[in-house]
Amino acid sequence: MGENTDQSQKNITGFRPPEDFARNAIVNDPDIYGRAEDDPESFWEENANGIEWYRKWDNVLEWEPPLSKWFIGGKLNACYNCLDVNLKQRADKTAIIWEGESGDIRKYTYKELLEEVSSFANVLKGTGVKKGDIVTIYLPMIPEVVIAMLACARIGAPHSVVFAAFSGESLATRIGNANSKVLITCDGYSRRGKVVEQKNKVDEGIRSCGLLDKVIVMKHYGNDVSMTEGRDVWWHEVMKDSESSCEPEVMDSEDMLFLMYTSGTTGKPKGIVHTTGGYMVATHTTTKFVFDLKEDDIYWCTADCGWITGHSYLVYGPLSNGTTLVMYEGAPDYPDKDRYWDIIERHKVTILYTAPTAIRTFMKWGPSWPQMHDISTLRLIGSVGEPINPGAWLWYHENIGLGKCPVVDTWWQTETGMIMISPLPGITTTKPGSATMPMPGIKAAVLDEKGNEVPPGQDGYLAILKPWPSMVRTVFGNEERFIETYWSKWDNKTYFAGDGAKRDEDGYFWIIGRVDDVIKVSGHRIGSAEFESILVSHPSVAEAGVVGKEDELRGEVIYSYVTLKSGVEESDELKSELTSYAAKNIGPFARPKQIIFSDDLPKTRSGKIMRRVLKAIANNKDPGDVTTLQDPAVVENLKEKTRILD
Ligand code: 6R9
């Protein structure tokens, strides 16, 4: 954030890849950039050979801006590429080491994982799921979330994974939008030793919509749940007699692999559509290149499968590379603040991929926690989800990477499917706080409002200039919104990422943060509008404007400016009620930090709430020209109310 800017201008000396790392790295020839730039299609075509196809493509790319198709005519199966392909050489290699919050450990070899996935794929078929039907998955970080995702992919049913901490209402909206008939969930799970009653959340959320035909419930925590006759079945019961082999469905390159709902600028979450061929090529290739994955690595991505990172870099990328991955269910401070380092020591983790918000929290807790453990097995560490400030980067490098591990700060999005800007750890000289350079095959730039490239050091909008294999194909059921959101800022063929950025004299990219109404709270992506629509559904609220305020630990926190209905009194009780109301209706990770009551909000003359102005106020910045507001006096009033909170 602010800090990045300072560093980029100081032209800080970078960190070269350690010599032995570079020597042994999978990618260590800088020519890769030039080759990919000269002919990106051949570059991707070459990498597509890392995937097994039933039938190879006729053409690499069909680009009718802004619509793209990749590996046209190609036939493959994503699950086959994650599991079956590994059976020849790695049948007995561990695919997943899972650790529960309580300390339980479960391991699956590739062969065992394939059997579980095939059995579950047959269960899904048995409940009537057919190719093309969207299955919703609402599971915490237990192996079954991966098993369910891959089982869907095996039978050609796109999955829609909803982050387990979302509320039942948020789940219901997503089920409704996807018109999903089958849900996979569990009884409950443990978070900091306390039970989260997942199945109850489901029952509450879907009570009104009555959309689902079938709910498959994994018994995980052991809490009591109520099962609806004819609709709800237990995972272990339906799995009991299920056949453990299942022919993978032959999928077209452009068949949908999954939907991932994400927050945007309107109240309704968008279903980001990813297809099979391009996504598999992109995630397979980038996982190998960015994490330098080798046969004996133990790879740990701490992301949740409810977000895109859990899809691309916990499931599809790593498994299609035959990796042993670690999966952890719980909180980083349970039972104590050394849980991550304990996991790394016990499982001999070699690659760690986590988020800046976690890194800043570890920093706050102090280096004595990692120092209690032998974490010297680590050889590469990564960051994703929000800008990492140079201070946190350096701390991570020093205290977790022990000064020897390359740090990969990877910029990308749900919509991009793959890592877009990142160091290649055997080649790139890194600068703390910069995601460095676009990946080979990716053409990115920082543009101004008109679409011209801005000079070094100047703020602009991050843009992607050429199509890439795992790009979002559409917004589910809403092509117009797809075009409007991502392609209409400039010329219909330049992708607008929604992030502000700048480049320095060396061409390095420094991501500043979102320029739209997306808020990143502890790396979790939340939409202002979705949040506001929850707040105004409360009987006391007339209007709400929700913005992100920069926060040292969490990246951003949520500030909600609320106008109450007439006759409703402001009170501290109402504040805490609204806070709980938002947390309950969206999810506890979205608890607003401040609720600020105001008789009015900054609005345009046509009555639209100006979040830009609210955001400036929340962040103690100059709101710029406010003369076009209905009532410019509102600004001073809100500034005063906000100042009292700081
Ligand atoms: C992968 C993921 C996307 C938004 C993105 C940006 C922020 C992600 C970042 C980063 C700076 C990085 N972001 N990685 N900002 N540096 N290395 O997080 O996807 O949840 O869709 O969020 O996250 O603002 O636009 P998603």
C-alpha cells in the first residue's frame, strides 16, 4: 500500500536468487521471457504438452475480443490429470497430508485418493448428477473438499465451492444463482476449538429457497444435526457400497470446470466461469514454474478451497504435478501461536504459500514462535491475496525463509485463474513489496484513464493486454456484466483488473490495491455492495455505504456508514447489533470494524452513494472534488465522526 510507493521510488537493491537455487531451478534460463513474448501461443502450446489429452487441440487460440477460447477441439479430463496420470510412477506416493485442528492426521496416496474420488463420483452419478450439472460444495478444509471437487471434475459436473465460513444466506444466494440441485456439506468443524455448526447453517439458509434435491453430509465433527428425510444423506452411508472405479468423462477444452463466486461492484456475487483445457495448462505450468516443484517437495498452500487460491494452487496445479501437499483445517494460533511452524517441522514442508495478513500477524507475535521449531526444510516461500508491504516481506524472508529462501509475491485474481505477475524464483531479482514481472506469456501494463501507458513511478490501472489460457470466460448467466466489468474500460480487448499499480524504472510492477468497490479483509474478497445490501435488510437501516480502510494487520478493514430509518435512535447497542447482523448474514470474517451513524451520506445529485468519497474519508485522505455532491457539508460532518474513531 502506501509503503510500497516509497520503496519503489527509493530504488531499493534487490535479492538475487541464491546461486544453488538458481542452478537447480526448473526454470533458470531468462530467455523464456523473450521466447514467450515473441510467440505466446507457441509458448502455451508447448506447455499444453504437460497435460494429458484424449485428443489434442486443432487451434491454440480463438480470440474474438473480448471472448476467447483455448486449445479448441482438445479433449481432456481435469481429474484424470490430477490423479490417474500419477498412477504410473506415483501410485504409492502421498498426495495429501491432512492435519485437523485437533491434531488428527489423515494421509492419502495417489492410488487411495483416486479410489475415494471415483467412489464419490459414482455416488454423485447415483444421485442423478449429470455432465453439466452444477454441484455446490460447502465444506471446511478437510480432505473431502478435494475429493468432492475432483469427483465433480471426473464426471463433468462443474463445482461451485462456497467458502465454509460464509453464512447460510450467502450460500443460498450462490446455490440459487447456479441453480444447483446437489449440495455437499458436513455436520460441523472446529475453529479455535469451538464447533461451527455447518449443517445448521445450511438448514437456516436454504429453508426459504427449497432449491436442493439432495444434500450429502460428511460426518466430521460429530455434533448433532437434523437430517431431512428424502433430501439429506450421510456421506459414509452412500459411500459404503459405491464402486471404486469410475471412467472419467471426456470433456471439451472449453467445457466448464468450475464456477467460483466472487464479489464485484454490484450486490450480487458474480459466478466466474473457468473452463477445462486452458485452466489446466495454466495452473499446471505456473505451479511448476513459480514454486519450482520437484518430486520430493512437500508443498503447503494455506489457502482455503473456498477461494481461488485453494482451487488453482492447492488442488489442480499441485496434484497435476504429482506433488505431496499439506492441508490444514484450523487456525494458525491453535492451540498456540507456533502451529504453522510445528506443522512445517513435523511434515518437513519445503514450500510455503500464504497471505500477507498471516505474515503480518506472525510478525506481531514475534520471531520466537518460529524459532521454537526447525523450519530449515523450507526452500521457497510465497505470498498472495493482497499487497505485501516491504516490512512484512523482509520479515518473512528473514524469519521464515531464514534469509535463504526466494520469496515469490504472486499477483493474480479469481478471474485470471493463474498467477499473472510473480518472480520466477530461479531467475528474478526480487524487490520487497513488488510482485516483479508478468509471467512468461503474459503481457501486462499500467494504463491511464484513456488507455495510454503511464510513465514509471506514476499510478495507473493494471491491465492485461493479451489473452491467457485460464482467463475468465464469462460471468455465469450474465455475459453483459462480464463485458461491462472487465472489458469496457478501454477498447474491449484490454482486460481491466480493478487494481491500481505502478511500475518503477526497472519495469517492476507494484500493486497498490483495488480501485473499485472490492474490499480485501485479511485477503478475503468482499464486495461493498453485497455488504450494503445485507445492512439495509436490517429493519433499522435506511441506507448504507461500506468501504475499506487501510489496516496494518488485515490489509483493509470494513467501515460502514449507516443512515437509520426515521424514528430509530442511534445507540451503542444498535451498533453492536448491526455488527453481529452483518457477521451472521455474510460470515464472521466480514465483521465490520466500525459502524458510523450519519443523517446523510455523500451522494451524487442523482442520489447515488459515492463510495469514493467515503473511502477517502475513512482513510483520512482528500476526497477530491465534492462540489457535485447533493450536500457537500456531509463530508465535513463524516470526517469529524471518523476522526474521533482513529
Ligand atoms: C488470488 C486472489 C484478487 C485481488 C487482486 C488484488 C489482490 C492478490 C496480490 C494482490 C497485491 C498480490 N491481490 N494477490 N494484490 N499483490 N500479490 O487473491 O484472488 O480473491 O480474486 O482477489 O487480490 O487486489 O485484484 P481474489
